[in-house]
Amino acid sequence: MKLTIDLSPAQAEQLRHQADRLGLAPEDLARAVIVDLLATPGDDFRAAAERVLRKNEELYRRLA
């Protein structure tokens, strides 16, 4: 999938600066940030997982 993102001149400069600092092309840095964001579970997922773990804590302890 190809994607076009409009950045302000200041944002584009920040992206270029950070990419240069990391030795990457700006496009590669932007891609890596998006991939990382999509791979990170959201707060809703974390909250639900923690609730399930707390709810079943005794069961997990017995099964261990």
C-alpha cells in the first residue's frame, strides 16, 4: 500500500533530522514508526488483558 502524508515544513525538517541522526531515509523512518504503532496493542486491549489476569489470578496460581 502506498500512502501520502502531508507534513508542515517544520515537521518534514524534524523527520529529516531524526532520520539523518539514525542513518535512515525519512521514508524508512516513517514506515518504521507506523509499523511499530500498528504492532503495539492499544490501551483498551491492555486494560482488558489486565482485568482477565486479575479475575483469573487464583486459577492461574492453582494451575502453576
